[in-house]
Amino acid sequence: MKRLALAITLAPALAAGHVLAQTLNVNTAGDVNMVEYINDYLGPKFEALHPGVTVRALGTGPGDAGSQAIYEKLAAQRDAETWDVDVAVLHQRMTGQMVREGLLAPYRDEIATGDLVSAENAEVALGADVSGYVMPMFQSQVAIAYNPSLVATPPQSYAELAEWVSEHPDQFGYNGITGGMAGVGFVFGWLYAFTDMAEEMRNGPWREDAPQEWQDALAALREFNRHVTLTPGNAGTLDAMNRGEIAMGPVWMDMFHAWIDDGRLNPDFELLILEPGMPGQPMYYTLPARAAEPELARAFIELATSPEVQAEGIVGMFSWFPGIDAEHVRAELDAETWERFYADVAPEILAERGVSMPQADYFNAILEAYELHVAN
């Protein structure tokens, strides 16, 4: 019924014997590949299904600054009857604030793919309730990459890893909290593992005195860092593994697979997610509250989050993990691709050990505490 409703909204113009010229404006944070994905793949696919519609993608830049730019653009139009952004692709950090300020509209229950996602981060973004307002475009997950020729029996938990690095100095590498989010995610996972505050850090509420309870975990991390190799960033960790300088390190799983696909990384390397869990985060499709083309926007997001497009575009073209639950994408992937993506980390392990980033206040406080107690 949801699909039928979306189709009916476009039917009158076609039935009348003419096609309405419409523009769907998509603003996306993220790297240039986000814009290319829409302009070169998703946009033309949507235009072919909706004659007369032009999809126009605008990139606002990588990182949280890109999402901030979209926020500022919509906030500046707050009093206008309609806004010039129909679909906004956002990071987690700004999404919760935009929901609270009424800049986004709930839509997930109105599209046919809305029930294909059950991930925690489809309901909560860094502690903010975004249920109904978002659909993940793709999922990014921090994991440990390792060279099995050097690590026959890899540690399976943060506690085991702490013991392993003391016995294998300089063989674990990561970038601390500078140069990339893989290292930042590793640090968040460390605090989750070595404090009893994981749920509070992820979901709030924020407590001003909370950092005082992290002293033992931070001291242990400082000692841990004495036995590791500090790399210059996400790419630096993978490069160091490729050169044999380190045997293990935290990476983004999608970046890991993309490098293997491009021939830049040893295909024998493997992945695991440490117990009790490591953070990940999605990019979100969102609908601005006063989008000029809300019906087209819902149809666009529905197409973008369909199993077919998630398999062909998100997984097949970019080696990203699907935003919807993997079980809904499996039938659209060949056995080789499924095995390549999920042989090391099965979907059930992702569901169990893939956890969200901290709530925004904890996010900042952990980084400040690392600088104060670990880096110095």
C-alpha cells in the first residue's frame, strides 16, 4: 500500500498526457564520492522512473562541518513557506539537533522500506531520539584489521588486546584521536569496555561529574599506548599494515574492503570486532520539514533504501555496508560478494558488537579527557 500511495501521487500529470518538470534538490554532507553516487548512479535511476524530474545534488563538504552547513542553510530559511532542500544526507551529530529544532519531518513510516531497518542507530543518534526521522544510507563500522600470517590467534576482546600488546610491543597501531575516526572509535570502545558507563555514554543523560569515573580506564589506555605504534590516520594504519610495520589496528570496515577491491591492501588480511563492542555510525537520509517536493523526496529515499539499490549501489559500487538490515540485501548479492563482506564479521556479530558512538556531550568529553590524560 505504501508503494501504491507513492505511485499515485505522480500519476495525474502522466494521465493528463504531459509531464511536469520538477527538480529534486539533494544536499549531502560527506566526501565527493557522496555527490558522485547521487549524480552518476542514484539520480539517473530515479529520473528514469519519474519522467520530467531532475535530481540535483549539492555537496556541502566532509565531516560534521558538511552537516553543519546544511543545518545553517535550513535554519536560515526557517520562516520561509518552502525550503530549497528536499533531501538532506546528514551525519549523526547534527541530526538530533535538527530534529529537536523542528527542521526535519518524520517520514519513515510513510515509505515501503521503513521497516527494513532495525539498527539502534536508526532510532537514536548520539543519544538523541530520531525514530521515524531517518533512514540510514549506509553503515560504517570500526573493526580490527589484522594480518593472520603474523597473528594466528587474534585477541577477541579489549581486555585480551591489552594483554596482547604488552607481549607484542609496537605490533598494534592506531591513530589516537587525530587524523581519522577509526582511532577515535577505538578509544570510545575502550571506555565502553573498561568502565560500567557504556549505556550512559551512548544514550545519556550527560553528567558533569562523569569524567571523574574514567580515571582508571584512561590510565590503562595511557599505559596501552606505550606499547603501540601511533599512525598518522585511517589510511596510515592500513599503509603500516601493508608494509608489515604493524600486525593489527582499527579501521573502517568499508575502507578496508574498498582498499582490497582497489588492489591497495593485502587481500589475506582479516577483520574482527572486539568484545564487548566497537562503535559505528551511519549517514542518514532525512526530509527537511518544509521541503518543496516532499512526495518526490519520500519516493527518492524509498528507492535509495530498497534492497536492490542497497546491493547494487551501496555494496557493489562503493564497498559500503548496507543501511538497511543485511538479511534484506542478501538475496540481491551474489554468493561471492556476500562471502567477501561477511566471512570475517557475520551479520549477527555486527548486530551484537556494532554499537553506536557516544551521546554528543560524552563524545566531546571523551576526546578532551584523552588529550588531558592520555596524549600528554
